[in-house]
Amino acid sequence: MKQTQLIMGMPITVDIETSDLVIFKKVLVFFRQVDKKYSPFKKTSEVSKINAGSKKISPEMQEILALCEKTKQETNGYFDV
């Protein structure tokens, strides 16, 4: 199965060698959840709330931000969210 949808502001193509529609739909749902939570363009996303000054940060986001900080240090600031 192969399908392209606009998710995260860009075309996302899912191409899975299966006829199992449930698995295929789960992959697309995952991408939509990532977009909903992390998109800086959606006012309701956690990223947008943090950018607006929210101090409420989920454990998952804390882990991501810690990994970003580690990468920033390892790249001497070339990678900086």
C-alpha cells in the first residue's frame, strides 16, 4: 500500500508492503499525532505553548529538549533548537 498525505506541512508518503489496512492507518495516525504535538505552526501544540512562555512541559518533551541540549553541546552550537 502506498499513499501520500499532507502532514507536518509537507507531503508524507507511506509505502508499506502489506495489505493490512489497520497497520497502514496506524502509521498515518502516528504522523498526525506528531504533527499535532510538535508543530510550531499549530497554536495548540506543546511546542507552540512553550514558545509562548508555558512552563508546563511533558516528560517526553523534557527528554527531547535534554537531547537537543546535548546535541548543541556536542556540535559546539551548530545544532540549536
